[in-house]
Amino acid sequence: MSYFKAEVTIKVPEKPQIDERQTVTRYLDEGITAIHGNYSIKRKSILDQYLGEINTLIDKCIASTVIEANIRQKGYTGSSSTLRNYAAGRKKLIRSSYNANNMKPENTQIVERKLLIRLLFKRLEKIKGLNSGYVERQA
């Protein structure tokens, strides 16, 4: 009996030529991170121009149908389900924050997170959209 050694050849595919320069220059931009190219870029929504008014009406506990009628008069052409989904998420966020902190809606005021972060670096008087009334009310 004789044993033969078989020669096995494995072909390794060649690496594709990648132009890495474009990738490197893209990530040198501060608005883009290595995690994802679209990081920190928010997609535009049809509700964007109406969000301020929608948020104030939701905070006043006005029904979604009334909010929809109100912004449709101002030119909103999107679907009612888009508005309802946004309003439901906003109301759920408000309700959960009240429940988590044992607070009542009458004693609170919603302030955007970015304004609170600006308070760390700037004086209250220099921040647009935030005044001393917010701080005194919470104190």
C-alpha cells in the first residue's frame, strides 16, 4: 500500500483597490464621525416648520384633531397619521417624565435639552429661547 500526498492549492482572492483618500477626507469633517457617515444629520420632516406650534398645543393638552385642523390652515399638506404618531410620542415622553419624577404638569415647563447644555457654557442672558422665568419657576 502506498500513500500519495495530494497537493491542495487555495486561491485567495485579491483585495479590491479601494481609494481610501476619499474616506479619510470625509472623516476629517467635524460633522461626520467614524461610526456612521450621516451621524448628527437629521432627516427633514414635513412637520419641521410646524413643530413649535405643535409642541405648544400638545403641552396645552389639545387634541390631535384640533392641532391638525390648526396647522392645515397654515399650509400643512402631510398625512394625519404623521402628526398623530409625532403627537403620541411627544405625549408619551411627557407622561413618562412626569411619572418618573413624581411631578405635576402644572408645576413644570418643558425646555429643550440643547438650551440646558448651553447653560453650561454661556450666561442665561445670552441664550435665545431661555429666560430667567424658567429658572426662577423651577427653583
